[in-house]
Amino acid sequence: MNSDKLILKNNVKSARRDKNLSQQGLADLIGVSRNTISSIETGKFNPTAKLALVLCIALDKKFEDLFYF
């Protein structure tokens, strides 16, 4: 498998909206900056495994529902 094609994508924005959370609200909930949430949603930043799991818990989603290739 070519690693150039393995780009981590996510559904964080739609999951956040489903919970009626703003970027700032989600950021405050999990202890990161609003800019971090924005960067994750736009794919400019890939979260660490720990942050990805914290997002899953906060958004009440399974990992595979939030993140995919």
C-alpha cells in the first residue's frame, strides 16, 4: 500500500454540529484551543492517538466513525 495515499480524514465537524457544539465549546470541553479543533476539522493537523480518543469520548462516537483514510 502506498503511504502517499493514506491521508487521515475525519468527520469531526459534522459530529460536533450534531452535538450542537461550537469549535470553542468542543475545545473547552477537551482542553485544547479552538484553533486545534479548526485545524483537525480542515485536515491541517492530525491529532495524537490520545487526542483522537478524547474527541471520540466527547462526541460520543467510535474511532472509525470519526476518522478514516
